[in-house]
Amino acid sequence: MSEPHILVINPGSTSTKVSLFVGEEEIFTENIEHKVEELSRFNRASDQDLYRMELIISSLKKKKVDATKIKAIVGRGGLLKPIEGGTYRVNQSMVADLRKGVQGDHPSNCGGLIAYSIAKNIGCEAFIVDPVVVDELQDLARLSGMPLIQRRSIFHALNQKAVARQAAKSLGKSYSETNLIVAHLGGGITVGAHHHGRVIDVNNGLDGDGPFSPERSGGVPVGDLVRTCFSGEYTYADMKKLITGHGGVVAYLGTNNMKVVEQEVKKGNREFQLIFEGMAYQVAKEIGACATVLKGKIDAICITGGLANSEMIVRLVKERVEWIAPILLFPGEEEMKALALGALRVLRGEEEAREYV
């Protein structure tokens, strides 16, 4: 029996990545660039779905893709209501919430919308897989210490879950049998405690929690943060930028390019070395915190994301945490493959598609 054809759609801020898979094999990937002036015609990111879809269809025609062979279309999941991890069938309820932007407006919201429209036209399934709003936190992890504020689960769920499955397989176990700590190191950093297939604790990597990263502040002293907010020197928008986008390494050093930072460290630049090591130090602390969540029963610590390609960062983290559990490296993030594999598990009958309500 031949493997199913799966189309994967991943909308970004100024581009849309499209891949075709046959089973686990990637046939092609194309990055469709969008001009800023074209996107500026739309009031909201989720309104760009038809514009992006027309470009995707045009690209598929040029590549002479036989639409009748496509058995599933997978879109990058957007900012939906909090849901458990897994592969979700795109339904009317999901389409409405993606269109509304129930947790915010973001280009990724277009992923499910485009998948649904194309799938409806050609008569196949439409899915999303492990969006950033995956929420499997245990109740203890939700407590912030302030009843007005509850800790939220927003993290690199797609890559963390994909890496955790790979790690479990390499250990000769299923994901549901393992205890893992997964550290995703990229422009944002999230560290999750995976207990028997569920991420029971993780820092909110979107807007200020956990380690600082190349462009995010991470958790900062709360009293000083409040005083800064009410100092009269900064607006709400200013503070948001200081937390996400202009925080972390870029705030200290003026660049979020970690290759440049690493080169300066190798030249002996003490200021760059302090910040570089400080980021790795905070990642290690977060991994240590997750070790207590899992009560020290950990099969492996997984380091992934773009920064996992840096031997120096990996070494700095590893020397502080390798006593906890074996370290497994998964550099980069294969988002397109992770999305395809989510659909493939359902098509093969290895997993049931979940329904969004």
C-alpha cells in the first residue's frame, strides 16, 4: 500500500512555507515570500488567508502537484483556546476561533484556515498539530502566588513534542512511558517537564517567563518591573517591547545574532562572555527546576532549537546539568516534518484525531 501524500502549510510573518511529504519523505519545500506592502493591505493577520492560499495553489500548479493524491493538509496551529497536545481535525469551531483570534492575532492563525479551505475543495482531511497553546499543566504549575494572575502554557509545543517522541524512541520506549526535560533554545527559550506524554510544567516563552533569550527578557525581578512600569518613562507598548523583541541578549549587547555574540566571546570580549554565559546559566537553572517537578526521575534531557547548533552553548548548559540525566541533542527544529508526522500518525491509525470544541 502506497504512503499518503501530505501537504504542510506554515505561515510566518513575511513568508509561507509549503512542503509536500509522501509518508515520512519530504518531496519538496518552498518558501513563498510576501512583500510587506502586500500584507499591509490587511487589517489583521488572519485576514491574509485567501491571499496566501492563492499563492500556494499557484505554486502547486507550477510544480504539477496532483491534488487528487493528497490525503491530508496540515496547517501550523494558531492562537486557539488552550488545548491538550495532539493532532486536531480542523472544524467549524476551530475556523471561527482562528478567524476571531481568541488568544491573539498571528500569521499562524492562517495555517488552519488555509488547510481547511484547500481540503474542502479537494475532499481530504485538514489538521493542525501541537500548536503553541498546548496546555497540559498540572494544577500546581498554574499557581503564580497572586490569585489575579495564573501561569499559562505557551511554548514551542510542536518541536518539543516532536523531539520528545524521537528521544523516547531512541531510548526504546514510547512517549507515554518516559519522563523527559526538553529545552528549546531559539529566539525564545522554553523548557518543559514531560511526564508520561504530557507537558506538566513549562515556562511561558511568549511574554516573560523563564530564562532570558536572544530577544526576550525572561522572568525579571517583579518589584523592579512594577516600579519601572509606573515610573512615567515608559508606555505599555514600550514595556511589551522590552519583554519581547527588545529584551534579553539584544537589550544587553545590541544584537540578537548569537553567532556574532559567540565570535566576540571567542575573541575574549568579557561583556559578551558574561551575557552569553548568563543565558546558558539561566537555561541550566530552568532545567534544574524541571528536575524537581519530575522528582528526579528523568530518562533524558533533550536540547533542541537553533541554538543547539552552538557547541559552546551546549557545553555551558551540559556542564551544569549532565549529572541529572543523560543529554540528547536535537539541533534545529524540523517544523514541517513534525506537522507531517502528526497527520501521518492519524492516517496510519496510530493516533486518533482530536476534536476542537
